Amino acid sequence: MKRDGKLSGVLHVLLHMAEQQGPVTSEDLARMMATNPVVVRRVMAGLRQRGYVQSEKGHGGGWTLACDLTKVTLGDIYVALGSPTLLAVGIRSSSPECLVEQAVNAALGQAFNDAEELLLARFGEVTLAELSKDIHERIAARGMSQPHEGHSNGS
């Protein structure tokens, strides 16, 4: 089963944007996310509504960060993306009257809820500034000057 990489992709481009001096076009962001610019504009529009990014049209325009990285968490971005499903595993509901299915679903449902609560709590603890700091530590440890040195696709 394919996993949803939207949160990871959006965090990726937001952190790249944090390293830029000026606007980044939807086309450039699309290359970083390996998707279509239309998809990028749709996703970024949701982030713009929350005040995390802003956009400028026309020549020299594009997307820029509009938030303080120390105040925005992974949880904030997750919510801005519409709170996509966190776990790919689900419960069966084809025989709701079956007592075996009820017992299994009760146990699994509670475990899934507990796991999601823990994951969302952790998302709320990690800021974009912490990720940026980690990136810069990795850059320094490798003796690089930019996060994308050595990547053929620029991301």
C-alpha cells in the first residue's frame, strides 16, 4: 500500500523556501515535490490561508514563507493540509453484528486512537525551526554549504 507523502513533501519545500532569499515559483516547488505545479498551487493555497506562506504573481513572483519557524509545528502543517489519515491500517466493518468483529475492532480501534494521539502530540512538539537547525547541523557535518549539494534533482 502506497503511503501518503504530502506532509513530508510540504515540509521539504517549506524548509527549502526558508533557505531562499526570494520567492520560489510553483514550477520549482513542483520539481522538489516531484509533482505538477497545479498540485503545488492547491496545497500552497491552503498554507497561504493559514498565513504560513504568501505569493506574488508575475515576473519575479512566487511563494515565500510568511511565518516564524519557531512558532509553526509539524502539527500546524498537518492540520493545514486537512489532517490526512495517519495510519494506513484500518478496521473491518463488513459484519458489524459479529461479536468477534466487535471485539477485534474495539481492540484495534483503541490501539489506533492511542497511536494517533501520540503521533499528533509529537507533531505538536516539533517546530520548523528545529528541522531547520537539524538541516544546518547536517550541512556542517558534511562540510557542505547548502542542503542540496550533491543531489542531481536540486532537492
